[in-house]
Amino acid sequence: MKKTLAVVLTMGILLAFTGCGKQAETGAAPAKSEGVMTYAEYAAAPLDSEVVVETYVQAKQSWWEDKATIYTQDYDGAYFIYELPCSQDDYNKLVPGTKIKVTGYKSEWSGEVEIIDANFEILGGDTYVAPAQDVTDLLGKDELINKQNQFVSFKGMTVEPSEGADGSQTAFLYKWDGSGAEGDDLYFKVSKDGQTYSFTVESYLCDKDTAVYKAVQALEVGQTVDLEGFLYWYEGVNPHITSVTVK
């Protein structure tokens, strides 16, 4: 679900993604600077409190009216930064792996925990792009929310039918109810161990020209797929998928 109706798309997500997939860097986690929270401290902080984090850009969802919405992660957890005041010049510098310091307020919207009303600075030095963490075994479990906003993978999922606005059965929908058209978000259902989940290709993140968007358009009910994406939350788990591999 979107909270803004107009965006400037990040074309190809800076081309650092292959069909919105990612390359991973590894290394030891650096120490936090003075006054910067660990992820555990951030997670424990109450809503509406001020938070200060050092984190790394993973993907950029949108830039509009000098505000950026970005997915970020460090070695211990992830932070979704919503409408971060940001010039276009600075936005262009926020390539995947870039380290930033963000000061803002911890907030929640329909289950999605995010940082709002923030400011940031770009930090030099180390870079980090998170590898996908396999959370397939956490589907349907309370512990899954502890991975919120992280870059994750789901393995061996089965494509299930969705019902369109006209009552037809299809492998995916444009918008959550099938009322949209090409270019809108894609919604599709997948199952594991008898439980079915709704996943999304967020069109601001991966538009209709990306490999993942086209891959979902080509899905067939009954196929087995591996998926990668960001563990977004909206009234429950609502992953923003960035890569689909048909098995």
C-alpha cells in the first residue's frame, strides 16, 4: 500500500540490482559512533522517541519534493526511512552500500516500523550490502516480525491463484484487488506448508520495466519459485519482492 501518490522512480534501482536482485558484501561489523544506537537499542526504543542510527542504503523506493524513501540495513537489523528530507544531488549519492547517519523519530504505520521526520549525513569509509537471509522457516511464526525490513529470501514457494476484480482466477493482480493496470503494484499469492501469503512487487521500487515485474507477470499457478525482497509489513507480513526465480 502506498502513502504517496506521486514519485520520481529510481530507474532500475540504480542498476545495482539485477532485475531488482542484489550483490552482497561481507565483513566484520564496525563499531557504532558515540551517541549512535545499536540495532537492539533501536528495536527497544518506544514509538515516537528520537533515534540515532548508522546504517547502509540497500535500495531507494522514491524521491519526491526533496524527500526520499529508502530501505537501509546494518549488520544486525534494518531501518525503513520514510520521506527523508534530501536534495536530488544527495539522493543520487545514496547508492547501495552507502553508509549514512540518520536522526529522526521511530514511528509505526499499520504495523510497519519506520523512521520519520529525520535528517541525515553521508558517511565515508566502509560500505555494506546485505545478503538475503532465508526466512522461509519463519513464515507463519511470531518471530518473523523480528526480521522486519531486512533483505530476505523465501525458498520453494508455490504460486497460488488470486481472484481478479471480475472474478477470474489468475497468478497475479494489478493492485491488491485486481482493479489496476500495468505499471501499478503487482500482488500475488504463494504458499508453503499449507499456508498462503500475499506478496507484492512495489512499483515505486521495481517498476514495469524491471526483470522482477516481468517475471511476476509471467507466473503460472502451481509453479515453484524462490523469492527475494524486503520484509515490509502492512497489516501483517507484506514483502516487497525484488527477485523471482522459477524452479
